[in-house]
Amino acid sequence: MTDDLAADAAHPVPSTPRPGKTLLLSLFAGFAVFAYAFDQLTKIWVTTTMVEGERIEVLPPLLHWYFIRNSGAAFSIGENVTWVFSIIMAGVAIAILFQVRKLGSIWWALALGLLLGGALGNLTDRLFREPSFGMGHVVDFIQLPNFAIFNIADSAVVSAVSIICILTLRGISLDGSRHVAAPKEKAEDA
């Protein structure tokens, strides 16, 4: 048995190599910039080509562009406390930047990049759109049947949260390590 352990030590089982920090940070930054730029460019397109309240059928009855300015959060909740959402989004962005140094997984780089890009996309609207700094209305324009009207930043945030939930359920930590639950002992052994 000792010889078997020595043989195993001499020939370790190859593990899946983890991507380097530079690659992960590049992917994170790339996904964040993509989500942010795509969001802002689509909002510029909507505000320059549509009139507020205008509705365009894209793939009827499934998809419409419907330009609104949302003064609240999802489903227009919290319309009178928009500044709170500005603070929350800024806090989320700062928290993400503190966590990025722990990145060890491409999937976490994707999720955190999308989350940061989406948060910054809507934060930009809150800070710089009418009616005032920190109280700006978010441009929403994507409408699905029987659902809220949303934008690309919202899509990025929801996609990120979905990926994070899947990673968490699969036991994959931010650093890329995998936590597997110990098998339950049989009732007879207990």
C-alpha cells in the first residue's frame, strides 16, 4: 500500500488548469465594457429615433420596442426614492471591483463583468439623465408580452444573477474551486 501511495505521488492525476489572472481580468473587463457600451448605445439609438411612448412591433406579438423613461426600479417600484437606487448601484459596482481580485473562473468573470456593466449602465442613467443628477429616469424599451419593459442593462444584470445562481448551486466558488458536499452516510452505518 505504501508503494501505491508513492507511485501516486510520483504521477499525480492531472487537474484542469485554471486560467491566468490576466486572462480572467481581461474577460471581466471585456464583458463589463460590452454590456455597458451595448446598453448605452441602444439607449442613444432609442432616444434619438423614437418618441417617448412610441411602440414599434419587432416580432409581433412576441417583441416590441416601447420607449419609456422609468423613474423607479423594476415595475416602477420606488418612484419617489430614485436616489436610493443610485446609491445601491454605486455600492454594487464598488463591491464587484473589490471581489474581482479573487477571480479564478471564466464563468465568474462573465457573471461579474455583466453585473458591473449592467449596474453602471443604469447608474449612468440615474446620474446623468433628466430630471436631475442622481434622480434620472432610466430608458427602457424592450417589451415582451405580460412582462415588464426593460433594457440591455437589466438583461445583463438578470443574466449575471442567473449565472451566479447556477455557479453557486454547482458549488463553484469565485476563486474557481469546487466545493462538493460530502456523501451522506447510510442509515445503517449511523
